[in-house]
Amino acid sequence: MAATLCVKFLPKQGWLPLTQSVRHGSKAVTRHRKPVHILRQKLLAVTEYIPPTRVVPPGAYPSKPREVQEDNGLMLLKKRQLKTLFQEHKMIAVVQNNGSNFEDMMSLKYRLHKHGIRVKFFPNQVTRSFLKDSIYCNMAPLVIGPTVLFVSKEPKVKEMLTALRSSPQMTLLGACIENTLLSVEGAVNYSKMPSMTVVQGQLVSGLSMLTSHTASMLQRHPAHLSALLQQYVKQQSPDSGAEEAT
């Protein structure tokens, strides 16, 4: 009898009851921040601390002395080298280095060295400190970021621009040529000017042409020379201009 009841009331294997009781646990209590009451907000706004206005105007009391950083020995040495560099060279160009590698820099140095142009590296802090107290203070805004100096004892602007065309990583920012600050456009215009030798040759040829004309006129008959002088005087007189106008 007991075995029959056990078999009858016990569920078969794989059988699920039609209804299942699920126990629900208590919900987790989360503490939410309560909104501030409107009266409390007004009270906090009214009682907010407002610092009093300053009675003494700024600058009435002496300010604290600023510590002046003195130049060390290395910086003084670099500044002396820069001073000598500006005194001995007629062309100082400021060029920005935009990620040029060692091989490109050595190739550029070789091309510039063939024309007597040297590449100099100075820290920007030393360069700006030197330019600030010199007559070349207008060059200080050019010294920003990784910059190098191209120097030569004679203005070799055309050769420098030709060498820079093959190095796109190097960008010309400006140049000081014969104590004159030039922009990039000014340096390009300066490179298009004829050399001093060509200008001297043109001047000599012009003067020799004038003297040859004068000598040829003096060798002619005096009557022809006097006629030319009379014609010149007649053209320079004010009456001649009035006659031509009528």
C-alpha cells in the first residue's frame, strides 16, 4: 500500500508540475539623493559667501622682486660665438627643419659647402637671448621650433635657394643679408638681382659709351658743334615751349 502511494504521488522522471512556486526575494533598497527643497535652495543662494572688494588698488604695494636667471658659462660662450658669426658673415638665413634625417642633412651640407655656405646649430634659448639685446632683434620671431642657421661670408642667396629646392624638409623663414632683414619673397627677389661684377661692367660700359660719343662730337667741325649747341639752348628756353604749344 505504501509503495503504491509513493509511486502515485511521486512525480515521474522528466515530468514537470503545471504550476511552480517561485520565491521572490526582497528588493534591494537604493538610496536616491533627494532633491533639495526650494526654500533650502533660496536660503543657500542668499547666504552664499561673496568676498569683499579690494580696497587697496593693485600696484599700490611694491611687487615681489623677480628672480633674474643669470646666464651660465656655456650660454655666454654660445652668445659670443653668435656675435662673432653675425659680425663676420654677410648672410645669415633662418631655416626650419621639418624632420630631416641624418643622410638628407649631410647631403644638404655638402651641396652648401661647395658654395661656401655653412650650417650652424644653436639652441633657441641662446639665439633668442642674443637677438633680444642686439640690433637684430627683429629676427627673434623667426627662431621658433627646430631651426638652423645658414651662414656665408658673401651673399650666396641664389645658391642657397637652389640647394633648398632639393630638400623639401627644410623651409626658409627669413634671412639677414648685409644687415637687412628680408622675408622669403625678399630673398627670392634678391637672388634675381645681377651680381656686383655684372653691375660694375654695365656701369663702365655706359660711362665709356658716353665718353666715346663726346669725343666723336668734339672731333667734328666747329660749325657743326656750334649749331648743335644753339639748338640745345633754343630747346631749353621757355619761349620754345610756348611756340610749340601754339
